Amino acid sequence: MADTEYSRRTAVTGLSVSPTDATRLRELVEEWKRGCQLAVNEAWGVCHTRSEVQQLTYDLLRERTDLGSQHAVLATHRAAEAIKRAGESGTKPEFTSPTVAFDTRTMTVFDDRTVSLTTTDERVRCDLELPPDGGYQSRFLDDETWEPAKSALHYRDGEFVFHLGFRTPTPGVEPPTEGATVLGVDLGVENLAVTSTARFFPAGELTHRREEFEAVRASLDATGTRSADRTLRQAGYRLDQFVNHRLHEVATGIVSEADRYDCALVAFGELSEVRDLLPDASSYHEWLFSRLLSLVEYRAAERDIAVVEVNPEYTSQRCMECGFTHPQNRDLDAGQFECLKCGASANDDYNAAKNIAFRCVRRGPLSSRGLGAAACALQSGVVTPDDGFTPYAELSEAPRSD
């Protein structure tokens, strides 16, 4: 089955690591960064596809690093992805992020909530640190229809966090077999979601309710009485009810937007990249994004709309008007995008949503059976790589309150 015919989720969990195993994992992190950089240095300006970079640099990594054979392969693939993405900026990638990719050959997930990971030395086996109730992660760990997939180990502030990937065959909806219009969706902290058609779903009330709950929990935890425990459970239940209701509203709004603009595809940025690209995002935000994507897929399938993920890197820095890409195009404090080259300006999340849609078009076929996306849906028209912007002849005036 083709890669794009899978739904993917990421369960974020801490790892309980012994001092000896922590040393082995830190050594792996350093060798991984070194291996990725060696591959980039060798392939930069020469090639950029996975097969080409692997063929050119695999032996080099095996000779000059302590990476095992499969991690060397994964490092060449990561280097190829970085080279391809860097083509927009023209700057050679530098690997400084303490992150290592894993696949089913380099990790094993066990039923007892442990994971075995390949290192540069012996394998390590660590407990997954899950919430007392099992958390949303248990849904994927306990459901045999979700199989482990590409994952990532992150080392930050002296702790290891594992982004455990899962995948399941997408039921019901296949990618379109002819050129289709795609709706781009950018996920974020200030705005939970923004579409390429300029529909905004603010996250302010979700953030406010969450902060209120955390304040209440801190106060009640200090009390430590049975009454306080009961009150805390009730407050947590009310928060869960509100969050789920809001996520259902947003998912319905996104799918309605796709339907209104006659989109056969909805494209999101890959959730596995959220932590690196959104430094203000927490594990709670990652759960929100994962839950929202699940709801959108469910509602989209009812309308024969496919949902895909594309790499979101540089989508917040690229100008949709002229294609110029630069970090200073985006003013994080003001939440605005202004191109240093052509002067085009827009809300930064809206600009990113348009770029996500455009990347879905530019990445090529979504399957072996068809063309996939051919045009990006904007608020007043569509954009294609060849024909540019074409305004809508007419559009229904359906309500868009959020």
C-alpha cells in the first residue's frame, strides 16, 4: 500500500531511562547529528533524492561514525530531506537539533509499555512514561489496527521525549485520481487552525480554560483532601467536555470550508514537526492537533474528501506572492508576514496555510493512480503553478462563524 494511503498519528511520551542507558542514547544523538551532517556535506550540490544520497554517502557514514547500518540509512534519508527543503533558501543545512529518527527496524514497542531502541552500543529498553489513566497514547498502543511507524527521539533539558509514530490504512477515501483543489490548514498556538481560504479558528478560549484548570489543580493538589480530589476530577471532566466540543466545532468548520470551496483534499502540516517548528507548543498542543486531525479525517471521509499531511518546514517563511523565503519575513511578536523582497503582507498563519496547500500541489502525485492536487483554494480564487491566480466566478455565501 502506498505511503499516502495511511493515516498517521504521533503519541508523545516521556521515557524512563537509567543512567547507563541515558549515556548510550546521548551518544546516539551526537553520532546521528554528525552522520546527518557528513551526508549533507558530501551530497550538497550533487544530489538530493533519498536513493541518490544513500548510495553516495552510506559507506562514508559506516566508516566515519558509530551508527548501525539502519540508522546510517535513516541518516542519509534525513540528509536528503534537508537538502531538498533547503533548496528554497539556498543555505546548506546544519544539524544541531538533538533528535534521532527511528523506524520498525531500530525500535520495538512491547505490550508492557516499554520500547527497545537501537543505539551505537547495545540496545536499551525503556518504560514509556504515560499518564495514570493511560492518556490518549493508550488508544494507539492498545488498538491493533494502529501499527508502530516512523518515530523520533528528542533530548531536551536533560530529559528524553519519544514521539512514537503510528499508522493505519485510511478507510473509505482514496486520493483523487484527477487534478483536485486542496484546502491548506496551518495549526498553531494562537490560532488552533487557519485555512488557506482565510478562515480562522482562534485558540484563545481553549488556552484560557486550560490555564484556569492548571491554577485550580495547583491549589487543590496543595490541599490534598478527598473533597479536593473530587472537585479536581469534576473540573477536569468539565474541561475535557469543553475541549472536545470545541475540537468538534473546528473539525466541522474545516470540512465545511473544504466542501464550500469544492476541495477534494485537505492538507495539514506533518504533526511530527510541530515541536521543532512551534517552540511555544507543548505536549498538550500536540494532543490537540492530533485529536483535531482525527476528527477532520472522520468528517472528511463522510464527504469523500481525502486528508493528507505535507512537510510544513519554511511554510511560515515563504512568500506566496513571489516565492522568496527568509526567516525575517515573519514577525513572530506581531503575528504578521511581510516579504522583504516584494513587500506582500498577510497574517503569518494565513500565509503558512496557503503555502501548505501549495506544497501539496508542488510535491507531485499523491498516488500511482492519479495527479492528486492541482490547485490551491484561496478566499477569492485558486492558484496553480502554471496558470497563477484565477478568481472564482461565483461562490455560495454560506455562514462562516467560528
